Amino acid sequence: MRRRNFLRTGLAASATAVLPLFQPLSRTFAQANAAKKPKKILYFTKNSGFGSSEHEPVKIRNGGLSVSDTALKKLGAANNWEVVCTKDGKIFDGDLKQFDCFAFYTSGDLCQGDNALSPEGKKRFLAAIEDGVGFFGFHTASLTCKSFNEIDIDPYITMLGGEFITHGPSQVATVKVTQPAQIPWLKNKGESFEYFDEWYALRKFNKDMRVILTLDTASMKDKVWSPGNVYVGYDRTPFPVHWARMHGKGRVMYTALGHPDDFWQDASWMEFVRDCFGWVLGEYNMDMMPNIDKVAPGAFQYPIE
């Protein structure tokens, strides 16, 4: 059975059944935003060579847009947001005050390769977040500016709140919703749900984060590559895969989800993305008391890759 868009709640109804419950919420946001000046989101999808190629959701297709570009532009049109999509790092040498949020689906050292950020552009980008521009990182955003050792932490990773280690085969796994669930889309999901994705093992977590979802590693069936039997980082206690934190004045959110194209083509998941952007853009508030020690106490303990 094809499971790309598989989602099943632990203590609630199916995603298909609950979707109408969330549509009025998003329409309410859209109606409230309609009379306001549009918020402006910069969606940046540069690949700087980590791995052989870009992930499918950010590959340019017919018409000059990727699957995720198209999804975010559609979401923007429905919510009075202007979404600017680019792979060109030179944009960070320009006027960053025009943007209310940066969204990244990036990988590798952004200051290397084609269309690279300048070192000054990277500093300006991070300074803009500290000064109040929001940030939302998808999936590969955690393998951006990766240090490849246990000691060094790039300023980008400090801003994001965690770093990619590695991953194993894509599979269905259980995701635990930390309590209280704060993103509107999650409020009827109960304590957990299942989803098919390419699950990232993560490390170098900031202790000031508000953890929203953790990966139930006990639910993982494929914990090694085959052939080769190489450890991929799932043989550990639950660790964060979706979180929020403040970086200076900037609201920062990261989700490890978003690997399959289906994520970007599924109405329910796009409701989730919409509500995440809602917090990043300041449309509602959350309790930001750090909770990683409570909901993922073993997150800082993992074998060396």
C-alpha cells in the first residue's frame, strides 16, 4: 500500500475526518489578514552540495516552480502573504527589512557553490532574525551549515536550535505531540499520530527550545541501512523533530517533516504549515517556556555517528 500521505492520529479521528475542523480556523486567519498589508515571506531553497542532488520538493519543475514553491505561493494567496521563492543567495545582500519571515528548505554550506551567500550576507540574515524577522526551517534546514564534528556549532545552527546527524530508510513512525499542544492544527490530534517520512536523527539541541513534536524511536522498525548495517541514529530515546524558540526578537520554528512531495500536496498538512507560519508571523502566541528537559530528557545523549 502506498503510504506517502499516511497520517493516523493516536487518540483522535483520521486526518480526512478532522480536516474540515481546521478549515474555518485558517479562513478566520485569512479574513483577519485580508485588510492588512500583506506579510512578505522569502522562501529560500539553495542546495550547496550535501548529497548528490536537491530534494524532490525543491526541484524546479515545469513552469519554473518546485512543488513546495507552488504550495507556499498558493498558501500565501489564501492568507494575504506575498511569497518570494529563490535559490539565489545574493538576495541576502539586499534589503532584508522588506521581509517578515525567512523560510528555508536548504542544505550544505550556503556560502559555497553556485548562487552562494556572501559571508556578509549570512551575517545580515542572522542579524535580521535577531532583530525580529521570523524563520521557519523545513526538513533539510537542519543539515544546512552542518559542522561534521561534535564541538563546533555554526551560528546558523545556534539560531535554528538543532543539527542533522544522518537518516535511515523512509518509514512510518509515531510522532508524539507534547502537551499542551499549541499549534491549532495539533489540538485534535491527541497524544500522537503516525506519518511516513524520511526521519532525521538530530543533535546539538538548544536548551531554550519549546518542543512541539518528538519522534517515538521505539516505533521505528528500520533502524539500520541495508546492506551495510550502518547505525543511523534511531537507537535512542525520543528526541525533538519539531520545535520553536526565540532568537533575540525573532520567532524561529523548525520541522523535520516535509521530505515527500505528498506533504506539499496534502490539504491537511498545508493547514499545519499555515498554522506554523501563523505563529512565526505573530498571528498568535504560544507558551515558550523551555520544555526539552521534560518531554525529551534523553535528547542530548546519542552515539557518535
